[in-house]
Amino acid sequence: MATINLSSLQTSPSLHFLSLCSSQNTPTLSFYSHSKPFPTFSLKPFTATVKFKPRSFVIPAAFKPLAETELVTVPLTENEFNSKMPSDCGIYAVYDKNNDLQFIGISRNIGASVFSHLKSVPELCNSVKVGVVDEPDKASLTEAWKSWMEEHIKATGKVPPGNESGNVTWVRQPPKKKADLRLTPGRHVQLAVPLEELIDQLVKENKVVAFIKGSRSAPMCGFSQRVIGILESEGVDYESVDVLDEEYNSGLRETLKKYSNWPTFPQIFMNGELVGGCDILTSMHEKAGIVVHMFLFAILNLTVMPTSSSWSNPPFLGAKNCGMPLALVDARIASPYRGQLEDRKKLDVNIFLLVFRSVCKTLLEARLCSGAKRLIHVVA
Amino acid sequence: MILSRANRMKTKLQSSLEASFLEIEDVSHQHAGHAAMKGNTAGETHFNVKIVSPKFDGLNPVKRHRLVYDALAEELQSGLHALSIVAKTPQEEEVVAAKK
């Protein structure tokens, strides 16, 4: 029995019309798109000499058969990329260096999909054929994808390796949700160290910890839910602790309130320091992106920081002239930290700038936040 | 006469933080059903607080919120469950007003 893995265009696809042919060795097929679920469809096995039944679907004429589509070498610069790879709905076929077809995908944004492939498997992405589908409904897209698949199977008798089942090279895996952390082994187990110390260890050993009501997969209060939503959307790797879990986190609520000197939940810690609750996290998110804040926190926790006088000394002066550290201080995101910035003793400016640039670059590459773009602009 | 929690909060924040602007909105009804509210009959549990005070000057958000929480410590002991806080200095508020 052959199966097709569809990472569908919408969350609950009903692609039963997809009676796609497959060869005798019953490969399974997958196509790529952005959304998470991967339902599996069962298909009837089929002979390799494929003959296609006429279909009731009208295939939109905007894309050509695979063989007639122009092969575009994947451009390396961003500008070229944006001009050559449409951000339209459609289908695309990726070829490797030997011009072997590796994968046929379907996407709501061809450019973005190809870009993400290029990032995840650059060695397999040499050139691309693109077919824009004018009527971007699910049925037309699927038909278009099928027609290319069928054409390829007919010509070569093979399914593109990336479309075979079990091949996850081209399919974005849904992020695995981490489990919530538990502070204790259970309510009835005598703790060797006070709870307060466990909290202290936890927040210091993990970069970002969110103490929430309910679990991260099922938050039980609107504020906790918003916090989780923000952290997830920023792509932050964080730990979560359910303060309502009386079995494994018994007594946590009261102890944490004292530990952090903060009376409500959720509470978010970064680098061992309380960042605040939902309100503060939300405003950070709106202003600059949490990742930039995390970075600022990281800087502030460095033992080496500039003195106020060193801001005006070379080589820091150069940095200042190009907007740094004013970028840091005056980008408003940092204004609450102004005092802290100037308190620090000493800084190896070059290291600082190096770190700052590389962090911004990483952020930018990961397209994590617009704040990073602004910051890298002034330092680059 | 027993004052409502909102009124008590207003008085406390006003006196301890010398607020130049203070707005308190009871949004308890929005949270009446949520899990942590089971068995809580206090009624006034959730508030939005907008406060402008010169005492926030030079403080980061955490410290500002702490000032508010400190002023309302008794209320938090007696059933006040959560606050949504906007804490600004008069200067920041002017900037916002100027932009509008």
C-alpha cells in the first residue's frame, strides 16, 4: 500500500480526490508546504507504466509542463533571489548539481519555500523550475503538483527522492514541544534542598524560563497563553514551569512570589533575572523583539562593559559615530538599561562589537525580528 | 461604608506614587471562568491599571511594576489576583501625547 505524506496547505485537508498513481515498488510521496500537520493518505498501488485517467479537474494553464519549464539556477544574492523567485502560489521542482530532480513541492510562497530549502539543504539545491498557479485554491495547486509528478514519473519511472516517503529532507518538521519542567520528583518526596534553591538553580541554568499557569501546550490563563504565544512566535528556546502543578511543583507559587518579589503569574526569567510578567513581555515584543532584549540582557550580564567615558574613546568613538552605542541606548528598547550600561567597569570594545555584530547577523539571518535589522543597520 | 477595591487601589496608588494620571479598570468579569479563579468569590480580582508617576523615572519596567505591586500588597493578600499595568513617567507620557 502506498501512502502520500501531505503537509497540506490548510490544516485539515481532504484530498481524497488525489488518486495519484505510483509505481510498483510502492513509493510514498510528500510535498512541502509551511503548515504543520502531516496527515497520511492511503492510495491504491499502481503499475509503473502509468496511464492516466482523464480527470474532471481543469488544470490552470498558467504553468507549463515540467519539461518545458525553464530551469533557473538558484541565485545566491538576496536581491537576485527576490527578483527571480516569485513569492506567488504554485509549484516548484528542485534540481541538484547533476540536474537530477530532487523534489517537487507545492507552496503558498514559492520564493520563501525555495529559500528555506536552500538554507536547510544547500547541497541539493542547484536550480529550480517554477510554475505559478493562477488560481491558488488547494485543488488547483494539488492538480498542478500532480501533473508535474506524473510527468516526471512517466519520463523516468521514478519518484523524486525528496518526495519518497520517510524522506523528511524537504519537509519542515513541526517543532517538537518541549515538556514542562518539574521542580520536584513528587509531592511526597522529601526535598534535599529548599525549593527556593531549586528555583534559583533553574532560572540560572536556563536562558529563558517562563513560570506559567497550566502547561505550555495547554495554558490555563490568558496571560500565560499570551506569554507562550510570544515566546513561540519569536522562536525563543525556553523552558516552562507549571505553577499550578501541585504534584510536582508543590508550594512553588508562594515560594516563587517571594523569590522574585513579584506577586503574580506568569513570570518570565532571562539569564537568571526576572524580566516581568505578561505586560512587560508584550511591550518588549511590540517594541523590538524579545531576541534583541535577550541580547541586551546578555550584554548587561557580561562582566565587561563600557564605562561612560569609554563611549567617547577610540575605537568606541568610531562605533559611536556610526550610531553605536547610541543605537543600543537610544533605540528606546535599551533606555531602561541606560544606568546599568554606564555602571559597568571595562570593556574590550572589539570583542563587544564582534559579539554584537554576530548576534545581530544571526538574528537577521534567522529573520527573527525587525529590531535586529534596525540594529545591524547602524553597526554594519 | 466599605469602599470598593478599585477605590482603595486608587487611593493607595495615588498617595504612594504621587500619580499625575491614574486610571483603574475592573476587568474581573473577563476572567471569571478561568481555572485559577475557581472558588474565588472576591469578585474584584483583575484590573487594568494605567499610571503616570515621576517615581518611575530611571526605573526599568520590572522595578516600576514592583512599585505598583508594593503599593497594593494588602490587596494582593486579600484576593486581588492580577493586574495589567502600564507605568509611565510624565516625560514619556508627554512624548506619547506629542506624537498624537
